[in-house]
Amino acid sequence: MGVAVIEASMTKFGQRDAWLRDLLAEAGEECLSDAPIDNDDVEHLYVSNMSSGEFEGQTGVMNWLAHDLGLLPAYSERVDQTSSSGGAGIYEAWQSIASGASEMTLLVGGEKMTHKTTPEATDIIASITHPDEYKHGVTLPSFAGLTARHYLERFDAPRESLAKVAVKNHRNGVDNPNAQFQKEITTETALESPIVADPLRLYDFCPITDGSAAMLFTTEERAAELTDDYAVVSGIGGATDTHVVHERDDPTVMGGVVESSDQAYEMAGLGPDDLDVAELHDMFTILEFLQLEGIGVAEQGEAWELAMDGYTDRDGELPINTSGGLKSKGHPLGASGVAQGVEIYEQLVGEAGPRQVEADVGLACNVGGFGNCVITTIMEAAE
Amino acid sequence: MGVAVIEASMTKFGQRDAWLRDLLAEAGEECLSDAPIDNDDVEHLYVSNMSSGEFEGQTGVMNWLAHDLGLLPAYSERVDQTSSSGGAGIYEAWQSIASGASEMTLLVGGEKMTHKTTPEATDIIASITHPDEYKHGVTLPSFAGLTARHYLERFDAPRESLAKVAVKNHRNGVDNPNAQFQKEITTETALESPIVADPLRLYDFCPITDGSAAMLFTTEERAAELTDDYAVVSGIGGATDTHVVHERDDPTVMGGVVESSDQAYEMAGLGPDDLDVAELHDMFTILEFLQLEGIGVAEQGEAWELAMDGYTDRDGELPINTSGGLKSKGHPLGASGVAQGVEIYEQLVGEAGPRQVEADVGLACNVGGFGNCVITTIMEAAE
């Protein structure tokens, strides 16, 4: 059964004076109030969230949200796949509709993080990784530093190419009113910012963020009855890679990206050349290169050239992270994959405002851990 | 598409000298090694778990398990619905097969709890409930005490009827080698045990438990090719009730049980009279009555009579909790709903050993929070 997205919304991302419950309700309410349905129509509610227990001492947030949004007795469940929880939520929402379990499914992803100190938040996030690696001090940022050094040296890529990713995504974020940072930066600013995990510097990293995003799914048939502005999830796939990162054959190949995008392309009957726009998981700038290569847009070791020559700019051949990406939009773990879906939806239905590009086919790639689990979603504009 | 269960297993429940990772792998490995498939055949892995982050400081356990079981690059995801996470995992596994997203799905539920002190574990579990109720001291056991007093007085039920539930489930547990307590008790023992939440006493409560359970799902068509010993998930439903317990109209009606079982019966084309065996979520003895009424086996206020007259005994009209239930088998949160499914599967395929009853249709009801979310599953023996 074809699965469609008929509405999407997100909160302002950033440092928010609100708890997770409030953030989830804000995105969920906006999504429902803009949709051509009654709240009673929602049969399943999925909440993408990694760590409400660890961040806030509250679990059961999905039951709470179902209650707050007036959706009872709708089914409610929390989906966790660490930093790809949002993408996993899209997959669950898709399965709920495609299986016939639900005819109308609301997905809300969110995380509340900024009330923790950076070391506290880092510790919670690092619980994703294998403890044998973590006890040696290897956090996600340090994996990124090690991988970036390897990539730059092996493929003779200039350090500037990583800075270009940050500059591009910050420029896109200026036009996204919901982005955490609406601030242009220069290549020099990025290259001269403080070292965090050599060779990566401050502007190679996404921030810690509070925020929430929502999408509403139904069957393609029902969508066509309800609205003209809908998108279809034409391909989706998910995959897991080794939990111990150092066991991977090649540190520059994200196996989960390759496998999940292969599944999504096959299901959609499309390939990388068909893409008009994509949101990639730029938690660290180097990841944008690895994903461009993993989804088949560039050959191994060549994605950096796309950043250098403007191919991935908003007015380039394949605009990447028109939303601002995790880099400037922010990265509230459970929300990020959903917010990727929100951006692709808005691009496909023509609601992206000053960020609008011409797009009939869009892809979102959401990465958990350091590629430990990945979801790739392909969406197309309704015919 | 019809969804079948072709194998099931569980670890010994109790105080285990192992971490969650080890427990999940133990049940998963046993399930896979007994199944007529290769590990490579598994396309999706769901891990039902409420709080590995809070109990162990580890998240990402589903990626880890996919790695440990040699399932890469299978999709892996954690499903959380508090104490009904196991039932939610069954629902997700069902959706993954019914939607065509996966042709072979492994579900493993587990929790590691006993390394925490009882107050610490209670605090983690209470994070399920609404903080406005919890700050007034209302934990799940106290909800049970309040509800039990109301039930006994309103329906003129004898205190002994609750003790009978404990006695029955302990007797069943004696024949389950994986139960935490393989120990018969008398009505007097139950009635004279220490008060925990008046009128409920120690033997009205399930223990804190470590353990894991697994089920393997595929299409009905593929199941028939692979084995004669399979069961079919013919009905399943899930529902949410108010997150604030005191907002419910009638404290003796679990709305989520009523709604989810209605959905499951409708899908299966069956009713309460068709059941041959059932596993109910007896976290507290009083819950067995509320669920017997919620699933339509008894009228409101009359389930206590079924306990008194042996109707729900193993040799009675409708055996309830032949596994020993949460009461004697134990309640490792994320595992419990899966372990209910394991018992129903074993009863339907004739692998329940000394606990075996005659059964072609079985039901499992898994309750999260204090009925905040509920999953009901109906399984039938293959034709």
C-alpha cells in the first residue's frame, strides 16, 4: 500500500525553556492543526526519542503526548535508534500504514538536551558506543576527528573542503527560521575556530539542541482525497553496521549508508542520478562526504570535490542540507531524522520559502551512532 | 499478509550475573539456533527494552545485539512502551512482516534490574507515571493498593480471591524451569505476608527480575514451508489510556485493555469464548481481575469469582498464566510481553511440557504503566 506524508512541522530548534513533553506537544499540535483531519482520525502515534529517561528522568512520554494531543485511545510507542531515532520513526510510521495497522499515523520526534552541561550530555550520547571503545576515551567527536584525518590524507583532500560544508550549511540555515543558528560564517572563521578533535574544529560540529518535529502519514489513496499537497514515501531502508567501529574494513565507508540507500533506491526504482535534493546527517562535516559517497552521488574519496565546486550548494546540481543541516539547524537527537523528513516534504510540496529548490525527488539519510545504524528515506512529490 | 511465529525461547528469569547485552544474546541465540533458518535470513531485529540507559548507562543495545548475533546488516531498533515494551515489540514485528518490510524478523525483549537497590529500581519504574502524581508519592504499587481496596469493597469480593491468584500463579510457576520462583505457596502464606500497599501484601506483587525472551516471525507462507510447528498472529491491537491515572472515569476499568482486545478480537474474528489459554499481566494480583474483565471473559466486578472457583486454574475452563505469570515467573520489564508470547507459542505448538494445556487459541495482554498503554495479541495454532 502506498504511504504518503500529508503534513509536517517543527519547532524552533535551539536552547528552549521547555521540557520534552512541551516540545513534542508544540510540533504535534502544529502538525495536526494544519492537517485536513480531526485528531480522532489518528490511530498510531510514534515518538522518536533517544534518552528522555537519561536527560529528564521521564519515560512514558509517548503515552503522555497521546493524552496531551487528545488522541486517546490511539496506540502510542517510543522508537529509539539513538541519533537515527527520527528516521526509525519514519520507518515505523511507514510500516504502520503499509501493514494496514493504522490508516493515520502521527510521528513526533524530539529531545531536550541543553539543560545538561556539555560533559553530561556527551556522557549520555556516548552511551551509544561500545563501552570498550568509550573507556579508552573514544567519543563520537573523536571518531570523527580520526576519520577526517584519514580521509583528508588518503584522498588528498584539502582541509578547506570540510570548512566549505560548514559554510554552505550555515548559509542555508540563515533562511530557516527554525534553525538554531541563523548566521553566515566564512571559510576563515571555520578554519580558525578552536580545535576540538584534530583536524576538526568547532565549526565542524553540530551543536547540542532542544527541539521537536512532526510528520503525518496516511495511505496514498486517502492522501489524494484529503489534499493536493502531499508527498509519497517511495523508498525506505535501514541497516546496522558493526557496533565496534574499529572492526570496520574501511573507516571511510559507512556500510549502513550504502546498504540502507541501496534498499531505498531498489524499492523506489530510482538511483542517485534521480535525486533533486537531499538532507544528510552532518553531525560532523566529514559525515556529509561519507554519506555523499555512501548514497552513490560521488565515488569514494571524491565527495570533497562537490563541496569545493559548489555542486551541493542550494543553487548547485544537487542541493544538500537546504534546511541548514544538523550543523546550523541543530541536532536534538530524536528530532533530527524527523526534521530531515520535514525539510524534504516542504521542498517537494513547495513550502520551503526562501530555501525552495526545484525538486520532485528527495532523500534523507539519518545516521545513528557513528554509522552503527542508518535509515535512508526517498520521498517523491505527488503526481 | 499472514504473520507467523516459528520459534520462541527465553532465558532463566531471576537474579542473573549477566548484563543486558548478555541476556539478550542468550535468548536470541537459543531462538535462532533452534529455528530452521540461517542467521543471514533475519532482516529486522527489534529489541523490546524500557530503560537500559537508566539501569546500565548503555543505549544502542539493539545495534550491539545485531552485531553479537551475526545479523549484520539487518535493521535493528529499540521499542519502548514502558512495561508493555514486549507487547509493542510483537506489534512492530507483526507490522514489519505484514508491511513487507521484512520477511524474517527477530524480536528479543529484555531488562537487567536486580543490580539496583529496590528504591533505585522503583524510581526508574516510577518514571513511567505522571510526575504530578509521583511527587505526591503515588507509585505503581500504591495505585494497585488503592484500586484493590476500591474493587474489593465495591464488588463485595473476598480478600482471599486476590491470594488465590498468587497461589495459582505460583503453582504454575513450579512447572516452569525458567520462572524466578519455582515455589508453591498457600493462601495463608499470601494472606499473612507483610503489607506493602494496603490491602495488598508481599505476595500480591511481582518481583524485580533480570531476563530476556525471543520470538521469530515470518510470513505464514514461509512458515508453512519451513516447519509444522508454528503459530499465527491472527489478531493484535494496542491502545493508550490517560497518562494521569486519576482522570479515568472508573478505576476498575482498564480502557486500554478493553480497546486493544476489541481490536484484536475483531481482526481475528474471534471473541472471549474462543480462548483456550491466556497470559495476563499480573504485575499485581488485582490486575488479573481487571484484565479478565477488560478482555470480556468476566463481567465487571465478577472476575474474582473465577479465581475462587478454579475457572482460571490450569485444569479449569480457561487457564490463565500457565507460565506462572509475572507473579512467579518474574517481570524483567521489556522481556515480559515477549515471554507472554513465548508461553502462548509453546502452548499452541505443544511444547509447554508439564504446563501443557489443550489450546488452539491463546491471548496475551501486556500492560504498560498502570494501564497507560496496552497491547493484546491473539495467536492460533497452525491449521
